[in-house]
Amino acid sequence: MARVYNFNAGPATLPLEALQEAQKNLVDYENTGLSLIETSHRSKDYDAVHSRATELIRETLGIPSGYAVLFLGGGATLQFGMVPMNLMASGGSADYTNSGSWAKKAIADARKIGTVHTVFDGSESAFTTLPASAMVKSSPDSGYLHITTNETIEGVQWKKFPETDAPLVADMSSDIMSRPVPVDRFGLIYAGAQKNLGPAGVTIVIIREDLLERAPDSLPAYLTYRTHARSDSLYNTPPVFPIYVVKLVLEWIQREGGLTAIAERNTRKAALLYDAIEGSQGFYRCPVDPRYRSEMNVVFRLPSEDLEKAFITEATAAGMIGLKGHRSVGGIRASIYNAMPEEGVAALVSFMSRFREARA
């Protein structure tokens, strides 16, 4: 089978080694005579997977003591509601940065729970830039300050994180495990798995344990972080197979040298692609402020929409899929997550050069 280069924003490309290991164990997991998909989440076989996946998240991110690691369902989208439900005091408020499409969704749900102060609004620049981290301050009596560390649609990424009095909360869905992160600077981190961690179906939540006590008793059990922390994410049946794949992906990250090595590779890949854009004499244009350009989702435009359609069609024929920009903004988007090999980015850059020269 000839695999294509998958530039989709999510569900996204995963390490081939992890996929092959999952394939090998799909029908008969570790010679148990049944698939892990069929195995009880209370069994010793799954317990080993669950425990190791949790350990690997802690080891890989360097999570200090005093934090709980949770596996939840519902994607990051459910977290848009769970965060304010758990961390806003009754009638309270929180601060949000409006950095793009996903931040807007988080803000919209938080406003249904309490008062939202928008401490940065990127809509004035069409979400092409971010503020300096030192310029973002939490409001008095704010329950927390929320950022979206990487916007997959607009292609902006926080390079440094705000230092705030209120707990810092981050949606890291599209750049978690792509670089080292000072976890102790955050009160809560959440991330849907389907970018750098595994398949859709499991969401990772990392929460400082003192924040578990903020949730009001009136919340339903599943919507309370404390419920899942006390039951080791086994309050109900967890997404067993996605958690297993997360374990495999994290093992791959460790074999690759951990987050320092992964971050260095991601920086090289992004630089190669951005350099090709900048060196195209304006044929390719990235609208994002160079200081905040994402290393995960590279967005750019061509001189016309007709050329963009031709670019996508010809790239697909050349074995590069998923390059169409989000329907809300158009253009081209190359998602170059951890598992996208450097040769995949090099192939895209070579194609970009050929495509431009053919239209010169």
C-alpha cells in the first residue's frame, strides 16, 4: 500500500509505527484471544494500558505532582462548557482571549455560564496576530484566564504564555505534545486527541488538584472533573481503543527523543514551508504575523481561487491530501503535526515550486 501525505487538520496523520502496532493487535490483543475493543475496561489487560497511558502523559510533558490526568469523551468542544461550569464561582466571571474560531466557540459557551471578559480580541486583525504574552492580564476576581494555544483555522500560535494571577486555562488540542510546556504555569490544560495524540474519541484534561474543589455540587456527575479524578477516569466506560492508541503514540514520541527532539523537528518543518512561501515572489502569501505563525497549521493563499482549486486538485493527484483551507476562510492549509515526516513537507515544497513555475 502506498500511503499519501496527509495534511488534514484533524483527524490527522499518526505515526505509522503506532498504526501498525494497533493493526497487529486489533483482532487478538497480546494473545488474549480477543480484541482490546471487546475487552472490559475493568480487566487487568486494559488496566495496564490505562495506567501506562497516564504515566506516559505525565512523563512526556513533565507534569509535576499535584495535577490529575483525566481521559474524557466529548472532545474539546465539551470542555468549552465544562471549564466554566467547574471553575467559575456562582455568578462569577472569567477572562478569555479571542484568538480565532475555536476561541470564539469557547467564549460563546462560557457566556452561558457566567460573565466573560475578553482581554484580547483578534477580530480586529482578522485573527492574524496575537498580543505579547506580557500584555495579557487577568481581571480582578476572575476565576481563570483562557487561551487557545494554537488556532487550526487561522494559523496563529502562542509562542510564550501569559503569567496571570488567575489560573491559566488552555485549549491545547492542536499543539499539545508538539513542544515542551511549563505545565506548572497552568491551572488546567485540555486537548482533543485527534491532532498529535491519537484518534478522535478521547480528550485529555490535566488539572491542578486544588481546582477540583471549585465545582458546585449541583453539577451532574459526568460534568464534574472531581468525579473523574476520584475514579481514575473510570466513572463510566472510557474510550478504550483511542486511549490505547494514545499510549502507542506517546511511546513513539519517547523513541523519537521526547518533546525536545519533536519540537526541533517541527520547527525545521515549519521553517521549510514558510521559507518557500516567502521566497515565492508573492505567488504564495501567508497573512499571519510572522511572530505568531503556527508550526502546526500553515495557512496561505494563491493569487486567485481558481488557482487554489487547481493547486488542491494537482496536489491530491501527486499524493498530498487535505490541503484545502477551512470552509470559513478558504485558501490552503497544510497541517504538519508531529507525525508528518520532514520528507512530506519537502515534497509539498517541491510541488509548490513546480506549480508556481508552470504558471509563471
